[in-house]
Amino acid sequence: MNSTPQTQLNHSLLRPCILHVLRAAGYQATRPSVLDTLTDLAARYMFILAQSAAAHAVDDGEIEISIQDVRLAMQENGALLPEKTIEDQVFNPDEPEDTRGVDAFIAWAMGPQAKEIRRIGLEGAEGSKMDYLSALKKTHGGGVADEDTRYANTVLGRPGEPRAIKIEGGEITSIKDWADRRRKMNLKAVSTVTSSRRPSSTLSSLGDSEMEEMEDSIMEDTMQPIINT
């Protein structure tokens, strides 16, 4: 990834999480280069998942990502395995939905491995009941009031109040209006059913009377030479 202050900060925040995962898996030490590589791989994968989930939300005409969008993103990027392909499940509607990948993921998230990761992340080596990020913020000063002002509107603090972004120069004045219009267009496209098919050829567009006249003309042209002889 590009080395910018934002990516460097995200890398520094994700690095301890990867350390917790390694410790929960039984590793006691690692080289800094190995840790940085694993952190970068985890960041790239989560970025891909976020992109895929956002793309599914946009396809549905939504501006917020739902749990269905996250599941589709995880399916596309190999996080929910084993599982049948979407095509196999669509073309075999009589068979029950294949949820083995989801079931396996839930079993892992609720199982002992994930529990050990959470225990190490929350308790740490000293047995403190404070996660590493809260301890780090406490070390760098202040209480709750100081945290609200110092880290406000950053990845370390509370988000600010959402503000509507007004779009000028057109009929659509907000992102919400754009999403509502896109959703209506998608619903209209799905509900529209063509009642008549396009003629596949010139003959298929002719009526019964025209076909009878053509048959009579062909029969007359065929019989005329026989009559003349």
C-alpha cells in the first residue's frame, strides 16, 4: 500500500492485533519483517472485503452496507468455505441453501480459538482488564474529557455528528435522494415484464389471412405449368 501518514497510522493500530492473533496461536516471538508482512496482508484483505461489500450495497441502491453485503463479499473472497457456487445454488432451487461456510465461520468466531484471541487482546501479558488501545491512549494522557477533545473525529476517538452534504447544480440535492432514485429505478426494472416478444422473422409477424394468401399464390404458381401442358 502507499506509504502515507494515514496508512502508517492504520498499520500501527493493526500491528498489535496481529501480535495477539500470533500469541493466541502459540507463537512467542517473530521477526519485525514477518510481523509487518502479516499486518500488510491482513490490511489488504480487509480493504478488499470492504470494497466488495460497498460494491454490493451500491448495486442494491443503498448507501449503507448491510450484513447481506458483507456475507456476499466474504463469499467472493474465500472467507466462507466450503460452499457451493452461486450458480449451482441458483439453478438448483429445490436443494437447501448451502450454509456450511457460514456455519464454519460462526463456529470459529464462537469457539475457543477466537475466545483466546479476545482474552489476550483484553487481558494482555499483565492480566489487565483493559485492551491495548485504551491502555495506550491512557498512557498518552488525560481522562474521558481529554479523550473526547484530543481524539474527536479521528479513528481513535468518537465520530462527529453526521452532516448532510448538499449537492448543487442538479435535481438531486443529496446522496440520500440519489440512493432513493436508484432504488426505485432498480425496482422498476425488475418489476417490468414484457408481455409481447419481438418477432423473430418477417413470417412470424404475418397474420393468418396473409399466410393463406401466400399459400394460394404458391399453389397457383406450381399448378400453372401442369395445366398448360
